[in-house]
Amino acid sequence: MDHSARFSVEYRIRAGSKNEAHQFAEKIGTEQSVEMPLAVVPPSGKKSLPEVHSVTQLNDDLWTASLSYPISLFGDDITQFLNVLFGNISLLHNIKITNIDEEVFKKSFYGPEFGIEGLRKKLNVPERALSCTALKPIGLSPGELAENSYQFTMGGIDIIKDDHGLANQQTADFRARVTACVQAVRMGEQISGKKTLYFPNITTSPAYVLDRFHEALELGADGVLISPQLTGLEMLHTLSSRGHLPVMAHPAFSGPYVIHESHGFLPDLYYGKLWRALGADAIIYPNAGGRFSFSRETCKRINQRARDKFHTFNASFPTPAGGMNMQSLPDQITHYGNNTIYLIGGNLHEQKAGLQEATKQFQNLLSEYE
Amino acid sequence: MDHSARFSVEYRIRAGSKNEAHQFAEKIGTEQSVEMPLAVVPPSGKKSLPEVHSVTQLNDDLWTASLSYPISLFGDDITQFLNVLFGNISLLHNIKITNIDEEVFKKSFYGPEFGIEGLRKKLNVPERALSCTALKPIGLSPGELAENSYQFTMGGIDIIKDDHGLANQQTADFRARVTACVQAVRMGEQISGKKTLYFPNITTSPAYVLDRFHEALELGADGVLISPQLTGLEMLHTLSSRGHLPVMAHPAFSGPYVIHESHGFLPDLYYGKLWRALGADAIIYPNAGGRFSFSRETCKRINQRARDKFHTFNASFPTPAGGMNMQSLPDQITHYGNNTIYLIGGNLHEQKAGLQEATKQFQNLLSEYE
């Protein structure tokens, strides 16, 4: 490792003066590196010290501070990278991470293994937007979930994912559920004449997620769903590095890192850049105008970060969700375009025509915008 | 499993009227369970539905809502329990979890394996408060870290933990570091004539934490340090269930769940109750008057939750930290008492007398309050 290699992080911080802002920036740097008074850092600890590059006023009491850290602080441990980013300072106030040096992702990150192109190839859908739905609710038996999978598949859906709450409940344990749903999807494909991908939820005890990933693979699943903020964010990287199955990431438990204006990460940086660098092939995020509170502009910025050039990383599929419905779909497509997975859950169940027919309408709508 | 068994969660929410508060509570319940419009929940999904027990006004626009959920929503998967608690609603605003039914912890949680009594027994210290310090900074070689461990041990320290940023950096990789520090501590004990425990940091890729735990055990470590919000919270439960080594939990990356007044968890509920239920033998939290922002009252409530009767669970050792120093120690002891681990890091390095002598003064101070 090049011990002189460094990476920079940009923070939006609150301070009453330039001097105060500079002190705050230095405090951040110390907290995230040597974490001891500078006067007593021994010689061999000095190379761990960050540098405050610049402090620029944004408005009255908001400042942008740019700090550079030695890469040797984390080596190649991504979890420790996350710790350097936001470990201790997560416990302070008024620190919003607004950018992370692209260079730092070059060495230890790989980005999505499949991404937009890979998923399109699996589905043989080169241009149009993709459809996705969720198997729900918790409480249904494997047979009932399989029956729904069958209906969605006959309707021609692109991707079926488990509800992110389906774990290993008695009503539909993991093995029974995945076995039944894979079989139902494969049967449905015979009738639809097109490919449908099934992504079971493998979120569980972090120490056993990899076991469940391999079980999903063995049972013939086409990808997996995971809530990385419940399993430890780095899990995305570990799964993606395996390269066997596409990974769809769900935002459960991630809210507090992104929803607060003055503290945490910018949502597009967190979902669009960090989750992509970690290897999410599809990134589910709370859509504007649904049950959650992101603005349309925030959603567009997430889409951009997920898709735009970023090293040699494959693009991730942005997957807006959370209260999406058939009625607003045309408007969504106008805003977000075709390199998007549209995830409609409960609303498909509300269509009077039944799941299969509703799915066909969903597909037809997407085809109209091809 | 008893399918009718339920558990309740209390939320502090913001709403303009009782009606609005009730609707908000129902929205929370739906989001955290069936996650689909109630009108289309199929018969076998109905048993997953939560119930709004009560909605009580706290003041103008603050309300306490109590909801009960079927235990079958998570079965025995602790990660899914965390998802039911705060998964999707983490992405909303103005939902503060203020209490969780004690009953729910009875079945699937075990609490600390060692806790206050177990750690006291290992150290043969029945009454007085315990001392702890951190090996730092990142950048030191195994030899330098071992030399510091030796000095602390000769000074009679109770617990030495790795800095939470020590991972597997080239400057001191895990195996070399733990081997050297264990040896140094065992040598130092010959001189001090008392026991010192060494807890290396095993925080890394969640899928490999268990490997590192076993490596620490094999190398003769006396416990481990982990940042559960970086590895996935449930990891505490998995490690504690092994029962081989005490687990000290560090709050890195956990800030956003606790620091916001109106959203997240009450700090004492999160650190004192949840982390204890998950099995943390010692709970590090950001102390009042240090570098972070908790109030003295909040810290006292965390201590209470960590120590007070809670089922048959062992008590966890509250471990206030973050800018603790020798000067304020007597005041801290007056406030927090002896069933506390006092963690002084950088300030020991600031003592002119050197690490060994500074540690002796630290121990003497604790003995005075025995």
C-alpha cells in the first residue's frame, strides 16, 4: 500500500465564524483518525493524521469543510472505511457528508457485478423500464406466495422480490418459500413466454447472511434482496464480490442516516454512490410523492449517481418505491426514464382485474414508453 | 410458537389532533407489518396486523401511541425484530421509540453472558468501579501497542481495549497485534500481581466477524470489542450466544438512531435496554461533559437501564467514554457510582508521569471510592 495515498471527504457543517468552522473541521479529523489530543500523538501515529484542506462559507452559519485522510487508516477493510467516514462523528450534531473522493473507491470497491446491463441481459429487455413487485404480506403460506408469484409471472413481470419483512417466519420459512416460489416462477414463464427473476430476502443475522445467500443460489433463485443497514452495510460488498447473483438493496433501517437535513449523508451520496460502490445491482429508495418524504429532485439525484459514469463501475438500477401506483406510473416514467426499475407492491393487489391482469397492464404501460 | 402472542411498542409522535395522531399510529403499524392497503390484506395476512392500543396527548402536538404486534411477525429472527421495530418507519419523520415491551425479550433474547458479575469475577474485583483504557492511535506497530499494553498492565489497569478504529491495517494487522498485546498483558500481570483483561476490536465485514471472534479466542484474548452498528446490530446477539468471551459494545455509527430529539430511539432504551438484551457485557456510550452531547440525566438513565432488573438478564456494565479525564473522575464516580467502567483514553497519555504511573493514579482514585 502507498502510505502517502490519501482521500478526501466533504462535510457541510454549522459554525458561527470561519475560525470556529476550522476548529470544527479539525475536531472531525481528529475524532475520525487518531482520536487523541494532537500534542500526545506519537511519531508513528503522525502518518494517520488528516489534513483540513479548505473551509468555505455557504451562507450565514453553514460551511463546507474538506478534509483528507490517509488511506492507510482503513487499508482494505470497508467496514473500517465506513467507521472513518462517520463512526464517532455520527454521535455529534450538524455534520452532513456531502461528497467522498472518487479515488478512494478505486482500490477496494468493485461496484455492481451485474448492474443495469447485466439485469437487462438476464431479462432480455434491452430498452424499456423494468417492472418489479413484492410478495406480501407476512403471514401467507409458501403455497399462497407461490400462487401470487405464478400470477405475476404469467402477467409478465420482470422481477418479483420478497417483501423485505419475509425472513424465516413459521408461516413461510425460507427454504419452503424459496423452493415454492422458484418453481411457480419457472412454471409461469412457460405461459408468459418471457423471463421473470425472483429475488428472495436473505436479510438475517449478519453472521449467517452468506449461508442464506448460498441457499438461495442452490434453490435456483435469480437474485437476492437485502437490507444492508440491518446486516451491516459492508455485507453488500461481500455478497457482490461473490458474483453469483444480482443483489437488490432495500433501505429499511437506513432512514436516520439520510433524512435529517443537517446530519448524516446526502441521500444521493448514500444510496446512489455508496451503495453502488458497495455493489448493489438495484437500489430501492423511498420515492417522492409516496409514503415517504424525499423530494422529486432528491430522487433524480439518486438516479443520476446510480447511473452516471463512476470509475469503471457498472451502473446500478435505481428502484423508486413506497406507495408507487399504476395511476402515477406514466408521470414517474416521464421524470425518471427507462433506466429505472418501477416497484409497485400493494397497488397491484388493489386492481379489480386481479394480479395477472394488473401485471399485464403494468407491462403494457412500460412498453408504451419504450 | 403461540400465534396469538403479541408485544407492544410505544412511540412518541407528532400530530395536530387526536384523530391525526391515531391515523399516524395506524400508518406506523401497517408500515411495520403487512405494508399494503388494509382493504386488500388476504385472510392469512390478517393475523399479522398490529393494533393501536392507545393514543395519549403529551402536550400541544406530541402524542404517545402504543401499538401491539404479533410476535409471529419476526418469529425468532432478531434482525427481523429490529426491522419490525424501526425498518421502514426509520425513513419517516417524528417517530421516537420510547419503550418496548419487556415480554418480547423473554423468548428470543438472552442478555449478557457475563455482565457486571461475570466481569468482576474474572478480575476478582468485587466492589470498586473498573478502569479501562484504549490502545491508540492507528499507525502504531504491534510492538508499540504491546509496549503500551505492558505499561497499562503494570500500572494495574482492569481492561485494555483496542481503539475502535484498529482493524487489520498494515501497520498492526489483527493477528500480529493481538498476539503481541496478549503476551504483553500476561507479562505485565506478573509484575502488577493482578488480572488485566485485553479486548481486541473484531469489527470487520459482518460475514467474517465470527471468524475474528474465534481467532481472538484462540490467541488468548480475554474479551472482544465490537461496533454493532457497523456490523449489523444482531451481531451482538450472535457473539454473546457463543458465550466464550465477554463482549464490549462501541457506539460508532449509532449516533443517528439516538441523537435526534424527535426521531429514532430514546438513548437509554437503545443502549441500556436493546444492547443489553442483545448481550453486550459492557456498553460504551458518549459521556456527558466530554466530546459529545448527551446530558448527565440521559447518561444516568442509560446506566439504570443497563443495571436494573430486566427479566433474568445479567446486568451490563455501563461504560461512559469520549473525553473522560482524570481530573473529572471523582465527580463522575459521585454521579455514576461503582457499577461502572470508567474509560479514559487520550488523557492517560497526557499525564506527565507516563502511562504506568498515570494508570496507578487511575486505580488509586477508583480504590478511594470503594
